Amino acid sequence: MPYLATDRLAKPDSGARPDDAWAVAEAGSQRRLVAVNRAAERAGLKPGMSVADALAIRPGLKLAPHEPAEEDALLGRLAEWCSAYTPFAAPDLWREGTGSAGLWLDISGCDHLWGGEAALLDDLTGRLDRLGFIARAAVADTPGAAWAWARFGAGGVVAAGDAREALAPLPVSALRFSPEVTLGLARLGLRRIGDLYPLARGPLAARFGSVVGRRLDQALGAEEEPISPLRPPQSLQVQRRFVTPIGRSEDVAAAVRFLLPRLMQLLERQQLGVRRLDLSVFRVDASSVRLAVGTSRPTRDANALFRLMALQLDKLQAGFGIESLVLAASVAAPLAARQQDMEDGEAAECLSEMLDSLGNRLGFNRIQAFAPAGSHLPERAVRRLSAEAAAATALIPEPWPDQRRPPILLSRPESVAVTAPLPDAPPLLFRWRETLHRVRRAEGPERLEGEWWRDQNPARDYYLVEDEDGGRFWLYRLGLPGEFNPARWFVHGLFA
Amino acid sequence: MSDLAQLRARIGALEGLPGFAAGRPAEAMSLGAAAIDDCLPWGGLAAGGLHEIRAEKTDDAGAALGFAAYLLGRLAKARRGRLMWLTLSDHVHAPGLAGLGVPMERLLLVRPARAADLLWAAEECLRCKGVAGLLADIDGADFRSARRLSLAARGSGVPGLLLNRGGLLGAALTRWQVGSAASEAPIGVGAWRWHLALTRCRFMAAGEEDRSLQWLVEAKHAKGGFSLVALSGDRSVSQAGQRRQAG
């Protein structure tokens, strides 16, 4: 996408005229153009020119700051949108040599859906063009060859097996070398890719490292170069494309209703159940959104899943219209047909539905179960288990400590002023939250220390004290008796 | 059955209240102390309804939470399914709950971010037959929400304990006020003791409606698990009622 940096700014819907000259310049003391659009190019402007020169050549040039992060984000969105063509789509952020980034699409096995590779390319560039993005696209045997052909060749389809011949006249920078390598090769008189074919690899590697040989092999298919997709492809997915883009939420809901049973059939064949369901919505303006629902245990209940998804559909913004929907079981787990006694099954079914509904509205991380942890410190004595771990089956009862522990533990111990007769005795009086408590009964101390390999915090001596009114508190003194003078006391918990 | 009891049952059936529907005996959980169970029209804590638990003073938050946790443990014993604990705060300490007789392996803690979400979640839990008991830590509830909770509980038969810091809930079947009481032990701190007052109970015998029943109870580890012992019952109010009848 040679003009991405400027196309991004001069989108047709922003009211820009096509013959406006646009340029993107780097900020700084010496301002230079980074990218220019077609109109500016026709006027003779080139990247690398200083802003002052450019304005002299083409008065009225529209300038904008260079924002690579924004561009990358845009590419990411476009790549998401391209996953309507193939699950293997990814942004290509390699800008050396041409200054413009692009997109990777692995269309193996997808082109027949569009009536061939050339038709797919036409469709893709046509759509991008309508969105205001000028794109040069190429299809070849390898990602490397397609990259070179799109940027330095004529573009279009390079037939299978023709890559070696097609690439030969292209400059070596088409092989994605860094500028230093390109310059080094040029010094040796190696300007065309074809010049590299007959050379022995050894001396090249000695001079430039393995990169030259590797890029050449990648372009010619001797070495694999996989495109890492944005998201791993889903085999458990169903898709629906709309001839006329839809926008009403009722239509989307109907489409989801249509897709869900089909996905459930796919899952049933493999004896799987959904744990996480993703609905990808592709809009006509090259944007996409994904809605996700999770379940606490695998399910194939289309109605229950629809109810969960429906909660999210309300929030969906259709924008200019939706052209396709992909429903995928992104996390699936084995779910065999089970037999249970009726009553128990009904209760378990309703429990898991309830937990799903809580989890999807509140967040699954807000549902927790507890198990004892092997630490003496109260704040580390509890392991929090996720809802999934806890909900699947009842946990095995684990023994909790025998010592009395408060049902309320303050998240942060609160400092209190204390009157204690002796350093190692429980207090007689303490003032907590503006109230004076007279201690009538006390039990302790129980000395609790952190694990020695984890922290060097002072030990704590805990006392269970009861005041005149029967209020029961868990107090501790920091450090060994007499370690701190005056002694530091804290309230850490409230007993029943 | 006395005329009064029959009339009460008929009104209860008309209202569709737990324990009175179509002559079905109430599903009720013993509180673990016969003295208290005997005072309740259901012979225990009724399932399918709301029970409000309040602290006597703000200092008694621990005692109220302790009593609520104790009741949840009793519900777990009597019913199958999960225990749900809904709260906005993060200070619930699992070892302490385990010490009050709550089977922690059956408990799920839900921590919504907002009070409105909590009431919604409480309703979802009360609708679900797979829940043995619900405890929701709330700061009052408007009439509509409380009524919805009550209907949800009635529909499913799930008992709901509402640990309430806010305004009184009219939709509750019973209301318990809990205060901490000084413990007794030769040395150290004894078993937990609470002042317990039943300040509201639907279907108390006529004339007892506005009576307040009070007990001093002690939570004890005994054979067959954790239970309550009523050390003394205060029936002075009820005696006053009898005197009035006599006069």
C-alpha cells in the first residue's frame, strides 16, 4: 500500500478532493517529507525532500505529522478486515526499501471461493480503492516473491513456478534487505535479483551474514516463511455473507440464530462443547468488531448461547452496514453425551446457566472459590480459584487451619494506639476508628511469620481480644517483643 | 388445628407464601437450637423466602456476618447445591468462614462492582434450583428489588439471607438483629456469643406479631458439627402480653 500514510488522511469521506496534494512530514528541526500522495508525486515531490523545498515546488501542499503508530494500528484493523478473505492475514510492517507497509494474506485454498486468484485480487483492490486506499497487490508462490512483485514488479498474479524468472530483473532491495546490505551488494555490482542466482552462498554469507541467502530462498520457495496470522484460524467456525449489507440488530440476531445450530452440528460431530464463542462482525467500511461470550463449562445448547450473545448484540454498532458474520467456537472442550439422574441434572444445568449469566455480565474473574494455601500469613492463607475451576465440579474439601480465624480480614491492617503493660502482653486499651476499646479477655500471642525465602518482614504476634461489649478483634504487634519502641500495633480482623 | 391456625394457613395459601401452599409442609432448616426453632411458625428457617440479618450497632458487623455465615452453613447441611456469597467488599476471609461451619468447597463468592449488579445477581441466584443458599451483603434495597428477590426465592424454594446495613426490608419473612456478647471461659476468649433478637416474623401467632423474641446464644463445636445453644430466652414482652389478656 504505497500511499497508506497519505490515504489515511485524505479519505474520501473527509471531504478532501482527489487532486489535493498531501504529504506527511517528520517533526523535528530538519523537517523532511516521509510520504507523499499521487498528486504530490505528479508535482515532483519525493519522500526525503525538505518541507521548505516541497512548499516551493507545490504551494498549497497539505502537510500532516508522521504518525507511524497510527498507521500500524490502521494496518492492524485492515488485516482484521482481510480475514474475511482468509484466516491467515497479518499486517506487514517492513518499510525498508519502499517506505510503505502492507498486508500479508495467505490465500492458499481460499482463492476458489472468489473465482480464482486474479478475481480475488481484483475484489480486494477494488474494495480498498472504494475505501480510499490505493493498493498494489500481487499473488505468488511465496510471501517473499509476492512482496517483491507487488512493490517492484508489475503486480498481479505470478503463475506458479514463474517466480524465479519474474524476480530476476527486479532490484535486490525487493528481497527485503536492510539499506546497508543493499548498498554493500551494489558496491559489488549486484543490482538485480538475477545477479544473485549464480553466486556461491559461502562468500556472500561471510560478507553479509545469512540474510542474503535466506531472503533469496524465502522468495524462491526453498525455505518456508509462514505468515503468522493475527489469530489462529478456527476450524470450528461458520460464516454468513450478506449480498446487501445489514444494519438492524434484529437482522444480526436472526443471522446469529441461523449460524448457531450449524456451529453446534460441527461441534457435535467432534463431541466438543463451546467454552468461548466469538462473533466477528465485518463492516463495509473495512472495520470489524468481535463479541465474545464465555461459558463456565462446555455446552452445545444453542438457545442458551444465543441468550448470552443477545446481551452483547445490543451494544453492537452496525456503522455503515455489516457484510459478513463469522461465528467461531474459539475455545472448545470435550463434551460427550452424558446421562444423569433427572433432578440432579436439572439443578446442575440451571446452576451452570446462572453462572454463565453472572460471568458474562459481571466478568468471570468476579466469581471465585477459595482453597487453603500453605502460608502462615493471613493475607496469603487463601488461594482464590477461578469460577471455571470451581464451577465444573464440587471441590474436594480441604482442611482449614484449626486456629480461630476472623471471618472479616481488613484488606490493609489498621494502625491503632494501644496501652499495654508489658512488651509481650496483650493490650489493656486500644483506640480504633475513634473508639476506645477496653480489653476484657485476650488470647495469644500466636506468632505468624512470612516464608523466610520470600520476605524479611518482621514477625507478628497476634492476639484475639474481646472488649467490654463483647466485640472481638484480631490485633497484632509488629516485631518481636521490644523490637520496636514504642511498639506498633494493628487491627487486622474482626471476629464473629 | 385451631381455628386461628387454620385461618392463618388459609391466608398464607392465598398469598402463596412458603409453607402454606396447598397444604405442603414447609421446608425449613433448623437453626440448631430447639428453643429458637420452636418459636418460628415453620419450625425453623423457611426455605423459599428472604431472611434479613442486621447488626445491632455498627460495631457488631463481625457478629452479624458471623451469624449469617453460621446460618449459611446450616442451609448447606440441609440442602444440596452451591452456596453463593454476594458482596461488594473484599474483606471476607475464607478460613474464618470455614471456622463458622461454612463448607468452603461448596461456596462461590461473587463480587460485582456495583450495588445494582449485586441485586441483579442475587435475583439470578435465587431463581436457580441448584443453589443451596444465598447470602447477599447489601446496603438496603428499594421496595421493587426486594419484592423481586422475594418472588424469585418463592418460585425456586431457595432461601436467601440478606446481610443488610441499609433500611429495613418489608419483603423479608424474618428479621434477625445480632449483637456481640461477652464470652465466658476460665481463661482466654470463649466460644462466640451473640445477642439474637427476632424483630420480625411473618405468621407469628396473632398478638405475638409485634413481640420481640431475644436470646443469648453461644456457637459451639459439638457432635454433628457446629451448632447454637440458647443460653437464655427473654420472654418478658410475651409475658406482658399474657398479662394484658388476663386483665
